[in-house]
Amino acid sequence: MKKRKKLSKSERLEISILRSKKYSMREIARATDRSPNTISAELRRNRVCGTYNPQRAHHKAYVRKKYARFQWKKLNQDKELKGFIVSCLKRHWSPSEIAGHMKREKLSFYVSKNSIYRWLYSTQGSRYCRYLYSKRYTKKKRVKKTERVMIPNRAGIQERMAGANNRSRYGHFECDTIVSGKHGSGAVSVLIDRKSRYVILNKLSTLAPSEHARVLTTTLGELSVRSVTFDNGIENRGHQELGIPTFFCDPYSSWQKGSVENVNKMVRRYIPKGSDISKVSEEKIKEIESIINKKPRKILGYRSAYDVMMERELLTE
């Protein structure tokens, strides 16, 4: 959650005016777009002599913030406070536990956990760092996490050429994979030409990106291919090895490659969900491919995809 900025001088003036008009904490919070806890803490912490004055409250908050980083110095100068903290550290209490205990027991002295840490990381308190569980002598640096790139140099489907989008040209393919059930292995790579609806099925031993790229390179090398559209599966990570333009659907938008999704349903008639594809022979997979390609398709004027490809001389016997 994004952290809100500290209260400004104008906000404190508005709080003071609304409070003088007997507005409740929640009403003031709604009017200033702040939480009721923020308003309550402001009125409690920044009062001067029991009353809330916006100018004095703003100055008090400024001074507190300005000198907060020097609070550890009072720890080093107060022998009773320092002795108590050192004794707690030797019992392996954390700075957070020490500060919380002082507040809960309402002791005559108090410093925050951050002040204790700042004192420990200074030259005056570093000798006691060995009592910390981490035994760290300096503040831990935050490492900025780099975003994990699942598919490098990925081009979105919005960049796909018009010939692929309107199905006016042959050679623009969609690709997907059909996987085995929970206790099986292997998969089937499914390719379909968007215009002719010609389908190519290949058996995969694994879903490793290198394996998928190798099979696709061999298959597509025999055809005139202009582009391939994938989903965002990790098996498509090696798309650059194909040496042709590749495009990817938006996340969770499989409908953007509806042709191959429709073919998947046809294939599932012969290889039901839950099947162990490793036990399905390559001959059987090629038989399924032939059945789909040679059946009449309404979208092709009841011609088969095989006939369309032969008419265009895109296939050889």
C-alpha cells in the first residue's frame, strides 16, 4: 500500500477549524481524505498545553522530524537508559522488544526501536551488535528486485501484421500445446494456418523450451511461414530460435488465438484430458492430424484444409 504524505500546514489549519465546530474525528477524516487514526494521532501528539493550535502543531511536528535521527544520542548520554538497553541486549532481546517493553511498562525513560538501531550502528554502540540475533554491524541494504522476464523480446499480438489479423494471406500460424494428465508426461504441439485451417501435430517428449523450439524449427522449415502466434506458456521461451516473426497473446486471453483453441477440442476427441501422451504413438498423432485436415470444413465452403493447401500448391505429396 502506498504511504501517504505527512500532514501539511493547510491540513492542520483545516483540522483546527473543523474541530472548533465540534466535528467528530470521522467527519474530519472524511473532509480531509485522511483516516480517523491519523486525525486522532495528530490531535493527541501535537497539542501544546492541552490545546490544539495549527501553527504550533506544525512546528512541533517539524522539530520532532528534524531531530528524530539524533534521538540515539540521548540514549548514549543517559546512563540508566543505556544500562537498561545493554542488559536487555545481553538477554538477546531485539530492539523492537526492548522499545515495546519500555512503553508497555511505562518506564521513566523511552527510545524507539529505530533509535536503538541507529545507536547500535554508530561508533558508540557497535560493540553491542554482537548480541543481536543477526550480529549485523550495519543496516541491511535493500536489494531492488529485478522483474523476471519469462519470455525475452516478446512482441504483443497488437503488433501482428494485417495479413495475419484479417486472414488474407497464407503462412500465418497459431501454436499451442496439449499436455498430459497429472500422472503422465509428454505433450502435443498444435499448429494451424489461420487462412487455410491446415493443422500440424507433433509429439513432444517434454515441454522444455529447447525441445519445443527444435520441433517447430524442423516442422516450419518445410513450409512458407510468415509468422506464428503463441500464448505465454514457458514452453514458448525459445521463440527467437525459429528465425521468423513471433507474436504473443495478452495474458489470460486465449480467445485471441481462437483457431488453435478450436483445433485443441478436435484433438481432445481422440486424446481425452487426463491421458498420458507419452503412451500415444507418433503414428496415432499423425493419423489424428490427417483426419482433421481431410474432413470438410464449413468455414472453407465444405472443402478440406488439405484440399485448400493442395490447390494453392503449398503442400507436396
